[in-house]
Amino acid sequence: MGSGAGERSWAERRPVLFPFLLSLFCLALSEQIRYRIPEELPEGSVVGNLAKDLRLSVHELPTRKLRVSSEKPYFTVSAESGELLVSSRLDREQICGKKPACALEFEAVAENPLNFYHVNVEIEDVNDHTPKFTQSSFELQISESTKPGARFILGSAQDADIGTNSLQNYQLSPDDHFSLMIKEKLDGSKYPELVLKMPLDREEQKSYHLTLTALDFGDPPLSSTAQIQVLVTDANDNPPMFSQELYRVELPENVFPGTTVLRVMATDQDEGVNAEITFSFTEAAQISQFDLNPNTGEIIVLNTLDFEEVREYSIVLEARDGGGMIAQCTVEIEILDINDNVPEVIFQSLPDLIMEDTKLGTHIALLKIRDKDSGYNGEVICKLEGSVPFKILTSSRNTYKLVTDGVLDREQTPEYNITITATDRGKPPLSSSSSITLHIGDINDNMPVFEQASYAVHVAENNPPGASIAQVSASDPDLGPNGHVSYSIVAGDLEPRALSSYVSVSAQSGVLFAQRAFDHEQLRAFELTLQARDHGSPALSANVSLRVLVGDRNDNAPRVLYPALGPDGSALFDTVPRAAQPGYLVTKVVAVDADSGHNAWLSYHVLQASEPGLFSLGLRTGEVRTARALGDRDAARQRLLVAVRDGGQPPLSATATLLLVFADSLQEALPDLSDRPEPSDSQGELQFYLVVALALISVLFLLAVILAVALHLRRSSSPASWGCFQPGLCVKSGPVVPPNYSEGTLPYSYNLCVAHTGKTEFNFLKCNEQLSSGQDILCGDSPGALFPLCNSSESASHQQAPPNTDWRFSQAQRPGTSGSQNGDETGTWPNNQFDTEMLQAMILASASEAADGSSTLGGGAGTMGLSARYGPQFTLQHVPDYRQNVYIPGSNATLTNAAGKRDGKTPASGNGNKKKSGKKEKK
């Protein structure tokens, strides 16, 4: 063989290529690349440069990944040079046995693109096996009476090599009595026969020692020897004779053990012991499938036969008589093949993953079909089961390629279970199936798809910033990064900066967050475009529109548009004709609500009214109408406090003050509508303290009156002084009308008897029976009176009249802060600081004079001495009787002045209409 380098160059010189077919090999894979190498090459020996023969450059090898696909790893491909190397022992006898031609067929696989190349490596035999005899020595017994020319079959030798390297000849050591003849069997094997040349004489020589040599024609030739010992026996005239020298029989391989194959027949013309024949196998140790009956010559199947292992048996039988003479015959048993082997499907070079964008006709896998049977029994038909996007193409004998035959879509079918069925043509046919799973690789061929075509989100206003308001979801059937979806806002009907201040979206979850509190009144709806993008390369995306509808909440109170306030914050007035009939539309309260729906459904309600039954208010319209005609006792100026409520939950409201003046013309209403500045907080406090002082002065005055009366009674002994207190004179007669506190009068009254005779002197607590009917007697009655009622005898006979409803001050005539209007000509309570101080001094002086009992009420009738003391502007029409102007803190009631009524004058109403009257009344 030589060194490894010599073997390599020898192997490279031996490839048998077809240059004119090589250019077509890349396209027509049915052609083969052929190499021829001797057996027993050491591992690593070069068979040939496979890459060069495939026209692949060395630079392509890392990407093409050239490799060998075979059942047994006899060869491998060098990743650096592309040479085909021997990777395991190549023993031709072990691989192919006695076959005249021994070749190893396998496939070379190249990827990117995937392709298959058929390679045939023929293994040449080398003379590495020596012929061997089954036995190292043989013994023959030959009768001395055997005639020359008799032949005796000797044991043959076996040589595993073939051709000239196999057993070719036998040689016998030189001898005068024996010679050697070589015969050939049907299978081509040779066996020796010993021929007797001269008669034997036992008495001269009892035995002969011969050497049989078996040799081949190899280079160098190999040989082996066996020793033959010939024993000369006494004469046995007739040897056994077989009925046939050669027996042929055909036997199917599926016969059962114990079946009789045939029966050989042999006869001997001798008698006695010399005629008793026994049968035996000459090479019994080599025969294990059959058994021989030594007496009958019947051959029986001993073990199961297999056509695929041994197709024919050649057996040499020996018949020996009792005298030691033998005869031989040959039995040829041919095993018939039956269809007892199921075809096998063997997959080679199966990929782990097939990308879904693989083109039609792409080679996916290589498979082989193997059936050990022969003939029709070994012819196999291969087909693909089911409806799959693949097909099978025949590459060479019993070799098939699996290629794509349709479009692959991993999202619809992520994997395919491929079942290939192989069926032979035997009778009955046998078949087998083999299944593989082909996994489809993903590419980014699907864009994200939103669950909805569009989204509408309802969000109530005043939502907390950062709260989740919606979630969008998109699915991508791809795998891994190709199916990982992220979300973003790409457009909207707002400015980009404004849009980002309203909402944001989580890139991972698709949750939409409010960045600020929404206001339905500012923005009722807005629309944005969301994008779902996968992480494939290139990335695919899809858009969806999302509309955010901001729902209304009752967060805006109604706003009154009319009546509007003046520049100084005071309410305006409306005039009403005095002759207005019921249902007359006076004015209308107009209000709006920035909310919507029920939250903006307004209703109008009267909270407070000067005369509750005088006006009506439309619940939904806000129209103020007269409910009845204006009465004589109704004040000319009316005040309505209207509440406007919305329909929300909870409802919100606003109030409006309506100042209504009954007048036929604006000039008529102007006297009662003169503007006054609103008193400051310090002025209000001063008035409060003034009222408290007046109350204390009143209490002191009463105590002084009581003390004066007590002192006067002690000094006077005249019973006439008590006349005013006598039962006959001061009697309560007639029904007493209970005081009406709801009219604004004081919850206190004073029973004082005062006689006014027109003189300047003032007689306190003195009654005169001769009082004329024209004189004014002022008597008050209440449950809390300090003095009994004092009446004249003439008036005592009459029933007491009910209290006059005019015995009170109007709102404008009340002292202190209860009157908020300027006085009129009939005399009202002063309302400025200077006049108030003057009035306070006047009351103190009058109280002092009354306590002394010696002073009169003033210089002139109806003046109480005020004009002379404080000036002409302070008269009785400005200052009523101090006894009637007692103010009780916590109440707005005072005693009314009856002087006007005595004089036949009606007290002027202080409820005149004003153009502006927005000041609150302090009570």
C-alpha cells in the first residue's frame, strides 16, 4: 500500500468521472460521482476532492456546509479542503461478501441552497485473505482392491477474496500412486479430488502421507496446506453408488424447520457389512441449516432459511459402506425468495426548520427506500400520504427527494406531520410507513391586527390624571420578535403637543392613560390614531382610530344672565303696572348652565318673597307673572329671591334677586329709588351698638316712670290721683284681639293712659273724666302691660275696637338698620350717622324731662319741643312718639305712629321702588 501520502495520490488518480456530465450534475442530481479505492485504506486517506468535483470553491464550504449523508459513517468531508476522507475501516469482504462488485453509495449534502449529490465509491479487493481449509488434516481409507482411476473428493479451502485474489488452484505433493484433479461447482468455487493412478498393495505400504496446498493468484499469492493421510484397507470389491452424482432442489425461504428437503439414495452390491451404507455431510461443521438422517439419507430443514442471507447451499454427501468404501454426491439447494421483508423508509439530511417563505420546488429532505427482497418483491413504490404542500421526486434507484409543492404558512400550520408509505410489488404486497414532523420557521409576514376596527371610549370629566381610561389590543400571529407588538400614538385631531398633554399609551400593554383631568365644557371629544408595530425586520404596523368622548358631570352651577347686577354689584329693578292683571308677564329669569343633558336642565324656584302669593314663577321657563292683582295693602316695592337649580346629582344652584316696583311710570317710581351708598362695616357696628343703647335707655325710662309714679302716690293723698287706676274707670271691656306678631309689630305692648288736652304741659298718669271725645287717648293693650287700661267713663261704655293694623312702622320707618331706604316727606327714621346721633340725644333729653314730670313735650303741637332744641328739621313727622319707637334687639318690630292717622294722614309707605337696591337688610 505504501505510505499515507502515496495512498492519497493513488486514490486521487482513481476517480472515474464523467466530465461531460459534470456540468449537468448541479441540475440533474440523478448522475453520480464515482470513485474507486482499494479496501483497507487507513483512516484519513483521501478518496477524492469532492468539493472540486462538485465545482464548489473552498470559500463556499463554510456556508454550503458540505457533508456526507449515509447509513454508516465510512466517509467524511474535510471542512477546510472539501476532500472526501476515509473515516472508518473499509473491509470489502465484510461489506459486500462474495459479490463481484462492491460499491458504497451515499449522498453528499450541500446547504444554502439545499442540494443532494449522489456519490458512488467502488471498493476494490486486495489479497488480504489466505485460503483456509476447514480441517488441517484429512484421512482417507482406500481399499487395496480399488482400481486405478478412482476419485476421492477432498476437503476444499475457503478464500474470502474475490477474483484473482480468491482461491484459484490446488497442488498435491508428488506421489507415484496419487494425482490431483480440480473441479468447479455451479457457484464458481473449486474443490479437489484425489485420483488413484496405480493399484495399492496393503502388504507393501499400509499408508500414504500427502500434502494438499490451496493457493490464490494474488499479488503476492497466498496459500495454505492440509495434510492427507491415506490408509490402505482390505478389499471391498464394490463401493456404494448414489443414484445421482448431483441433486438439485428449490426451497422457498419460508419453509418451517423440520421440513424434508429431499432424500438421497445409494446402493452397494456387496453383502453383509460391506453393504450397510451410512450417510453423512463431508463438511458437517459448516452446515447449520440442515440435518441428515444417516440411515435414510433424508435431508431436513434444521433452522429458518433466509434468502437475503444465503441464496443457495451446496452440500457434499458421503455414503460409506461397512467395508469402509465411500461414495460422494453433491446436493445443490437453491433458496427461493418470497415477499417476507417490509420496505424500510430511511430519512437522511432532515432539516430542523423550514422557513415559511421557502420557494416551490426547494429540496427539503433526502430519503431512501430499502427492501431486502429481490425481483418484484424488492421493487418499491413510494408515495406521500395526506394533503400536504410537499411532493416526492425520484432521484435514483430507491432514492427519493422531498420538495415543496405549495405555499407554506406557519400561522395556519406551524408544523406538518409527513407520512411516507413504501409498498413493494410482491404478492401479497407489503408496505410500511414512516412519519416525520417538519417544523415551519416564522418570518415577519403578518402585520398586527386590532381587535376592533375602531374604538370609542367614554370618559367622565374631572377624571384623575394618570388614570387608565381604555386599553387597545392588537394580535400578531407571528412568533418571537415578529409577533411582539408595541403601541404608540401617531396622530390626532389635536396639536401634537396638546395631544400629548391629554393622553399617553403604554407601549407594552396598550393601556391608554389620561395625562390630565378632562373638561367636558372645554373639549367634548377628540380623536387619535394608535399604531401597533411589531419588532420584525422589516417591522410591520397597523393603525386604528380611537375616539375619546368626554362625558359631562354636574360640575358647573347655573349662571344667571338676567337679571344682571349693576357695576357696583347691586340688583336692578323692574316696574310693574299697578293695574297688572293676573298672568301678566313681569320679567323672566334667564340662566344658563355650561353642563349638558340633565345637568343643564334648569328649574326655577322662589326662595323668598315679600308677598308670597303675589307672583308666580314658571318652573322651567323662569317667567315671573302676577298671580293676582295688586291690593291696597300690598307694598309698592316687592322683592323676590329666585333659586335656579340644575338637574344634576347632586344639583347645583344659583340665586337671583328680583326687585319689582309697582308704578305706572318710571317718574312715579323714582322718589322711592334714590341711591344710597351701602354702609360700611364700621357703620353697621355703630348702628348695632346704638340699638343696644336705645334698648337700655328704654328700660331705664320705664324704671324712672315707675319710680316717679310711686313717689307721686306717696305725696298725694287725694283719691282722685288714683282715679286712673280705679276699676270703674280702667276696665277691660269687650273682646281682646291677640297681637299679631307676624305683621312686624313688637311682641311687647304698654298700657299707658295719656291725656292730650292741647296744652303745653304734660300730666303723666293723670286721668280726667271730663275728657271730650275729640281728645286723643292713646291706649295700648298687651298681655305684658305694665299699667291697666285707662279709659274715660264715656269710652268705657263702648267695646274696645280691634287693634289697628296701621299701628306699626313701615319698613322704611323703623329705626336703626332695619330701614334701608331714605326717608320721605312724611318722616322716616334718619339713616345717617349725624342724624342718628342727634336723634339719640333728643331721646335722652325727652326721657329726662319725662322723668322729672315738669316739662312739656316741646315748643309746639306735634313737635315735642324738638324744633326749639335741635332745629326745625327735627319735627314730630321725623321723630314719632318715643314711646312707640322702642326697639327690641333681635326683632324688627316697633310700635307704629298713630299721629298720622289722628291727623287723617296715611303713613307713607317706605317700600318705594328703587333703581338699585342690592344692599342686605340687617335685622
